[in-house]
Amino acid sequence: MTMLFISDLHLEESRPDITEAFLDFLTNKAMGVERLYILGDFFEAWIGDDERTPLQEKVASALKEVNESGTAIFLMHGNRDFLIGEDFCNRAGATLLDDPTVVDLYGTPTLLMHGDSLCTADVEYQKFRANMRNPQWQQMILQRPLADRQQMARQLREISMAKNQGKEETIMDVTPEEVVKEMEAHGVQRLIHGHTHRPAEHQLEANGQPAKRIVLGDWDKNVWWLEVRPGEEPVLDKYPI
């Protein structure tokens, strides 16, 4: 019995090495395990399930094969791919998860998040996030022609990269007080998230007891994953892409 957690692959056509690493990971690690959780920013950009590029179709087909091996697949939106919908999930054999969600990991209630909502020091981004997650805004965007959405995605990416270059590193990391607030609001002692690209395990205190925050790594130079087995501590691991 095993559960796997990954995030921040940022799959895109310009990085075929990451796509191949992911397909290998599915074959060698994910086939037949109990659950695979993908906690956001799976794709570098997503403008609607109707786009259906060769990359997207290849990934959906590979995930479906893993699901048919007996692995339950769960997908959470990130800040790059928040428009992934039920159509893609159906093709991939995946289930969309709310952000945040509490799951039972072999007896330990665990809070799962993408992680961007924890970065409250970045006030400008949080305002942007609130707009992007508004269902009415999303519906309006998805009604626009595909070419318009593709252009919008390119522009948003350029703006994001330009703004992030001028921000201090601490602003783009999680706010410790927000972490504790979320864990206590959900009554958990363990949190797993991605987004920050700073893989690590952090000890803290929440609900008046020792707690742990596990940060998943991004797939740029390494394949990062968290492995959870019954009766064992979660293991954060990697190998080079």
C-alpha cells in the first residue's frame, strides 16, 4: 500500500525532458499504487479542456492507463492550471480535489493544498488569485475563442515573470502564521503542499501540538515525489531528470 504526491511539473512543449520523466515516473512508480495525488501546476498553462494539444492528449492517455492499473488519481488546481475541468479529468481517469482538502493518509488526517494561498505577504498576487478563481470570471474566459485564450495565457505568463523578478524571495514564500491558521482551522498536524519550489520538511506547532509541513519540489532539474506508506513516516525523494 502506497500513496504518491507530486506537484509543480509545469508540463509544456518546450520541456520534453520533463514530460518524458513524468511518463517514466508513471510507469516505474505509479502503476498499481493506491493513490497518486497531483497538487497543482501540473501544466505550465491551461486555457480550457477544449485545447487538446498532443502533449495534453499524451498525458491524459498515460494517466488513464495508470488509473486502469488500479491507482486512484487526484488532481488539484494550481496557479497555472486552474482552468483544468471535468472533461480532461474524465479522459485522464482523475478526480478533481478542492483546494484545500483534508484526506486520511493511513490514519493521519492530512491537509492538502497547492500552496499559493499561503503566500499572504504577496498582497498583489492574492488579489490576482481571487479574480482568477472567481467562477464567473472563469466562465467568461472559457467562452472566448481558443486563439484569444492562447494569447491571454502568453501575456499573463510574461507579466508574471516580470513581476516575480522584482519581488523579494520571502514575499513569494508561505507566511508561517497563515500555515498555522490553516492547519488549526482544519484540525490537522500535517500539511502537504507545493507551489514554492522549496522542497523540505518543516517542524512547527499547531493545535498546541507538534506538527509537520511537507513541501513538494518542482520538476525542473529533478523528479520530486513524496511517498506515504502505512505505519511509516512520509519520505520526500528525488532523482535527476
